[in-house]
Amino acid sequence: MNLLFENKEPWIWETGVILFLLIYGVVTVWIVNKKKNVKNPRQLLTFYMLLRGIRFFVILAVVIIYIAFIHVEIKKFLFLTVIFYAVYLLFDTLYLLSVERKIKKKNGKK
């Protein structure tokens, strides 16, 4: 663990944020696909928002740890993290909208 904080290379942290968002995105899609057949669509929305909140707080914790311990190119790291998070949030929202449309279409046909 100490090695992580001794390494002052910002690209490792930036890559870590990108990999976290990608892996978390795949896991989120997988979980939502497994849960999209719930009887109450509100449960899916609540669960999805919980996943979003967890992701936000993990990214916030990573940023705080980076600022507290690394001190290298903080502005660049913050800028890239915000950009990656915003792009990820856009795709995440578009995915949720497509799932919601499929659920509404499915419930409308019954």
C-alpha cells in the first residue's frame, strides 16, 4: 500500500480512474440486466441510483486521497477525472433510458 502513495506518477492514478469507471460500468450493466425483470420498475430505478451514488463517492474518495498524498499535477488529474466522469455519466444515462424504454414497451404490450 505504501508503494502506491510513494509512486508520484499521475498517469497511474488517471489510468486507475478510467479502469474503475470501465469495470464499474460493465458490472452495473450486468447487474441492471439481471434485475430489469423486476415487477416494480421503481425498484430498478432506486437500485440504479444507489449504484450511481456509490460510484460517485468512490471517485470522490480517490480524488481526496490523490490530493492528500500525491500532490502532483492536481489540476490535470481533477480535470481528467471530471471529464471522464461526465462522459461516463452521459453514457450511463443513455443506457438507463434505453432500459426504461424497453421496460415501458414490455409493460405496455401486456
